[in-house]
Amino acid sequence: PLLLWVRGRLDPLDRLALAIVGPRNPSSYARLMTTALARPLAAQGLTLVSGLAHGIDGEVHREALEVGGRTLAVVGQGLGTAL
């Protein structure tokens, strides 16, 4: 994109980030794997990035926040059509 809009603050440590995305209606295995991946990565200081959908996206944000990590949400379309 030519322009990215940011709400909040970006931290220099956010340059080391990992995106984890998945389905809105995940299986129990997908939820288990999300926890197994997201929680330790966030606890080690890696910023986690995901969308704003229900399902795995929400799990990623929750796992990061539960261990005091950073998380960034990305909207994959224009704000006028996303909200």
C-alpha cells in the first residue's frame, strides 16, 4: 500500500514481529497450536500480529496479552469498509 494508517504507538521492538492468522471457526487442535506457538513467542518479547476477526486472530491477541506481550492488529481493507 502507498499509505498505512496507525492508531496507537509502534515500538522499535515491533520490528521483530510474527504474524499468526487462522480461521474464524477453528478446530480445537488449531486453538491448541495457537496457544502453543503464540504464548511462548510473546513471552520471549516477539510482537505478534494478527487480524481483528474472531477465532484464531482473537486467540493470538489474547495469548500475547496474557503473558504481558505486545500485539498488533491489522485490518486488511480500508477503514470505511472494515468497520
